[in-house]
Amino acid sequence: MASPAAFRHIKANIVLYGALLANLGIAIAKFVAAAISGSSSMLSESVHSLVDSGNQLLLLYGQAQAKRPADRFHPFGYGRELYFWAFVVAILIFAGGAGASLYEGWTHITNPEPLRNPTINYVVLAVAASLEGTSWTIAVREFATRRGNANWWQAIRQSKDPAGFIVIFEDSAALLGLAIAAGGVWASHAMGEPRIDGLASIAIGLILAAVAMLLAREAKGLLIGESADPALITAIWSLLEQRSEISAVNHVRTIHTSPDAVFVAISADFDDQLTMGEGETLIESIEADLKTASPQISSIYIRPEKRCNAIIQQRPSSF
């Protein structure tokens, strides 16, 4: 029997596990259908589902690695390792999914073979659409609970957790690919032109390439390091400016060290009348207030610095 910790882990990663189970079942069914019917677009979809299954495993592995505690070699922990594996996923979608689909499509166009018994394709595509649709619905609902008032595109651009939006992109591309594959199989059979099925496979490959490049761009930003949510930065400024012991806030800089951990670096001009002991007490009080204000703030560095000697950052007024 699974432990309570295992159940909590599965619940926390329901999007990835749902997508993994769906894609494994779909991949097997598609490979069988492709072997029976000889459909190029169905074979492309088979590779697509197999690649997606591997992607979910990599993201689960990345999440496990990211939870390792900090050590002397990685004092801020391993949280950003998840961003590395998200970038690897984007590369796999491009090389594995898009590359295989484009190659298979071109091969089918240059050496066309008539489809054999396309009925099995329609059955598998219908089942696949049902499973992919279920996975997509789970991913969208989970992401919707975290996007707040932002629109979908803004929420994806601002998200620091790649697992959620990667599954949304993958499943969206999969549903579109299924529609194209179904159209390609039908047109090839109805018109007696097997090259159409090859064109459908190329179209699927181009969609996967576009999704891969989009995901790679988002993963690259996270891997390099992105600042915290603008609302959190504004809250930090406000909290600091409320302190009478601080003459001026020079800058507030933030970076995500994991999806749910933020490092904050602050430069502020302290009142000249403060003693060293009072300054230390003030810094401890500010750190406590910041961590109370946002559990995401995991590490804080506060540097007392004269405003005339500091690099000044304009206070964010609105976002």
C-alpha cells in the first residue's frame, strides 16, 4: 500500500502523472494502428506521444532533483535544476517529435504507399482525443487555479513552474495533431492520394517545432534567472519604505531559485544615527517581516549603503 507521502506526491503532480499515463496508452495504440494501416501521420503521432511520455518522466525527475536540500556546493539549493530539464524537454520535442514527423512525412511523399484499412486509425484517434482531452482539462484546471487575474498568455509568461504550462502546450499540440492526422488519413483514403498523409505528417512536425521553440524560450528565461512577480517586488518596496529607520531604498533585486523560492537582495540607506547593534536588530526585523509577508522569500541579503554611493533603482510605481 502506498504511503501518505506517496499519495501527497501524486496529488501534487497530478498534471504530470495524468499526462504520462495518457501518453503511454496512446503511444502504444498509435504504433499498432500505424503498423496495421501504414499511415505516415499516424506513425508521426505515435512518436509524438512517445516523446511526450519521456518528457513527463524527465519533468518528474527534475522535480525530484530540485527538492534536494542546499549543500556547500549549492548554497541556494537545486531548485533551478527543474528549469534545466524543462529546457531538455523542449529540445526533445524539437529533435524527437518534430524531427521524426518531418522525416517520416517527407519519406511518405517521396515514396508513397497506399493506406491499408484506415478504420483502425479512426478508432485509435478517437480514443487518443478522449485521453488527451482529459489530460488537457486537468492541466488547464490546475493552471487556472494559480493564474489569478492575469490572462492565459501573461500567466504562462510569468509562471515560474514549467511543469504546468509544458503539459498544456504538449496536450494542445497533441489535440491539434490528432485533428490533422485524422484529416490526412481521411483525405488520403477518399482521394486515393497517399502523399496527403505525408503532408499531414509534415504539418504535425511544424506544429511541434513551433511549440518546442516557444517552450525553449520560456525555459531559457527561467534557467538564466527571472525576477519575482511584480506584485511581490512592490510589496517589498512598500514594507521597506514604511521603516522610519531607512532614509531611502536604493534597489530591490530578486531572482527565483526554484518555482516557489525567491532570493531578495536589498540596498538601503540607513539612518546615520543608528548604532551597529540597532542596525543588526533592524535587519533581523526586516527579514522576519519579509518572510512573513511572503513564504516564497527563502533568502534575503540586506546591504546598508549610502544613497550617493549606490546604484539607484527607480521604485516600481505600477505594473
